[in-house]
Amino acid sequence: MTRPEDSSPLVPKGFGAPKFPECCQDKFLANEDENAYVQLEIFGDPAPTVKWLKDELDLCSLDRFKSWTDGKKGLAFLGVENAQKEDEGIYRCLIKNRFGKREHKFKLFIARSWQERKGPPKREVPIYWSEVPRTKFTKEGLLDKISFTAKLTVADKSAKWFFNNKECVDQNKYEIQRVGSSFTITIHSLEHADTGCYRCTLNEVDLSCETYLDVQLPDPEYSFLKPLVPLVSGYTGRQIRISCLSSQDAQVSFM
């Protein structure tokens, strides 16, 4: 994850009005008395401005809240220093450019510190996604397969992958791997029907992350069904008609 001191400005990504991925993470978890982090992927051309709010409070006005961006990856970050239980709640990320604005709501959960529990101190690793898969775009015929990886902060959990809320169980279509705390799905034989939301959901904890795959139809192949004749005769001062017939709805220009 990019650190605040390595922040770089967002650059144009995608087209037109700002937007978030269709399947954008809406739950984040951190431990009390530790730093909390939120990261969101952002699209827009021109590059959007980013504003973080809780209720109607602009978080940039508070010393414990830091915001920064990774222009190369198109990511916006919010950090909470020494997170407290009262920091738990609903937050908003507002992005804006000259074509419009978009808002994403998410909830930040803060787990109680071990000092409030009985028994010897036991450090708990907060369970959250330290790496979330990003939206990907491709076209039919361009790639044979594509992969998404979600990484957790702990390595003792199991997970399942879903496509448009249906579990990915077809082994000929999907290859699912777990290495440590990382969960990877590979989609084979890409086609337009694979466009949609892919979600990685933990089995033991109510926590999931989502991403989006857009497989566009291939560019149509145009051809002349009836080409121009090699030579047309006519008279000066009079009209000459030349014509050709193209396949599909190709736009034709004469030069």
C-alpha cells in the first residue's frame, strides 16, 4: 500500500464523469488504538478530486485523518491515526470532475482493544482485505484468461468466489487457488458473458470484497461486398455516380 509520503496525484482513468467500480468494498475493519486504512479505486477523465466525509464533517480538517492518492494505480486512501471506538461509523468518499460527481458510502468497524478484556494481553490482528482486486477491462479474443487476487491480513481463513452472486464451481471455467492469505480466481476462455461482478467471501467471517470484469465484444471486421469498379468514364460538367457495398454498418468515406 502506498504511504502518505509517497502520494502522487491522480491521472485521467476511464472516460468522462467520475465513478467507482460497480462492486466497491463497503466494509473496513481495524483494531482500536491502531491505525486504520481505507482504499478505493477511482475512475474519471479529467482526474477527479477526492473528498472524505463522516456525517457532514470534512475529515481533512482533523489532524488524525490523512488522505492521499496513488496516481499510477488510480487509488485514493484514507488513514485514521490511533483509531478509537468512536471513529466507527458510516463514511463517504466524494469524487468530482467537470462532468459530474459520485459518492460511495462505506462502514468502518473498530474492534475493542485487548485492555478491556479479562486475562493476559493478546494481540489481535484485525481481519480486513490488505489487497483488493481492481476492475479489469479486455476484449474477446485479446486474452485467453484473466485473474483476480484478494489478500487478507490473516492466513487461517478460507473463502469462496462468486460471479454475479453465483458460486464459481465450474472447474473447466474457473481455477481457484489459495496461497497463504491470498485468494486467486482465474477465469478461462474469456467471452462477453463473463462481464460482471466477482466477489470473494470469507467462510468464517462476514467479510467480502468485490471487483468488476468488463469483457467487451471484439471489434467488427469490415469488408467490401461490392468494391468500386477500377475505371469510370464520364463527361466534364456532368455528374458521375460511383458506388460500393460494405458489410454490416461500416462508415465509408471517399478520398
